[in-house]
Amino acid sequence: MDATGVGERLTLGPNWLFASGDSPAWASPTFDDGGWQTVPTGEPLLSGEMRNSHFAWYRTHVRANPRMHDLSVEGVRMVRENIDR
């Protein structure tokens, strides 16, 4: 997502990168997530691979103007549906 010219709130989406599982390496901004699946943000969390996993990562890339300061991310919310296992 290109946010270099944005001075207001910006909705992140509509697609994010997804990987089922967990790895400390995935937290690195330099991690190569090129093999991750692209999923739409409106899709339920328990669809696809997430249904069979206890952990999952979602990532997105945002390019911001380097002259902008005090940028923040607000209102990130993920809801997992209740299911019987």
C-alpha cells in the first residue's frame, strides 16, 4: 500500500498476507514473505488454512513518506469466531 501522499486516516487493505503457524523469524521487517498466501480482509478468520491452526500471522506492507513523523496504527482488531473443537 502506498501511503506516501496521505495526511489523513487510511484503511489498510483490502488484502493482507497470511501464513498459518508461528515463527519468531516472521516478526522481522526484513523477512521474505513472498511465499505467503494473499487473503481478503473481509474473509472469516476460520476459513481456509486458519481452520486447522492454533496460530497465524497476517502482514501488510505500507510505504510512507520518510519526511512524515509520528505515524501510528489505530484500531487494529481481529475477531475469531467461537467454535467447538
